[in-house]
Amino acid sequence: MGVQQVRWDKERTVRAGYYNFFYGKGNENHQLGTGIFVHHRTVSAVKTVEFVSNRMSYIVLRGHWCNIIVLNVHAPSEEKSDDSKARFYEELEQVFYHLPKYHIKILLGNFTEKVERENKFKPTIGNESLNQDSNDNGVRTVNSATSKNLVVESMMFPH
């Protein structure tokens, strides 16, 4: 499970009940930061945990036939500058394409997006969006997902 806005400025692993919590790269003002909870029965499959920035991390899990990479991200909110959003999506592109192509990749996190039900978005988001209009983050998220041949699962099912 991925968590955003952890707000702790060090990279650490702590035990939390039946889970190991990997977290890191918050800033000195205790803002942002990402973390990943891994059940103690699965922790032996963890090969790598990488904290790319205070908005992005990933974990590599040893799978049966191939590795599974879970990217955990926290996109800038809608009111942030276009420059900060562009830097975030640029960093996401670099990280995504740096990872091996033959591994399973799951991208999760907080994209603060609103995407309207529009025919051009349906291949990526399906028919179940609750929004009447899209915001800038929604369009950026759909474009990013489409360029990576991904779908936005949170909008694929009825709410």
C-alpha cells in the first residue's frame, strides 16, 4: 500500500503491526514524502526500495516469473505552477522509462485529478468518472497514462 504526505524527513523502515513501513524523502519542513507498507509475509520479496524525490518512490518485488515494480507518487496539486507540474511529470517519465520494460509496473498515488466522461478519455479511464469537467491535472494524468499504455483504474468501476 502506498502512502503520500508522510512528512518525515529521513529514509527509514519501521515495523507497524503486521507491516514493514518504508518511508523517506520528505523535506525539512515536514512536507510531502512517500511511504510503502509491505506485509511481513511479503517483505522477503522486497529487492529494492528507492526514494526518488519527496514526491516519488518505488519498490521492486521479486515475482514468480518477473519482478513487480510499484511506483508511488504524489503529484503537485491543481493550484501549483505549470512549471512544478511539468517537472513532476518529466521526473515520472524518466523514472518510468529507466525501469526494465519486462517487469510488471503498477503506478499508484495521488494525482489530484478530475477527468470528465468524454469519449476520447474512455480507453484510459473507462465509463465511470463522476466528474462533469476535467482539470489540468486530469488531462496531464490521462496523457501520461496513455503514453505508457496504462489505464486509470480508479475511474474504471462504478462508485
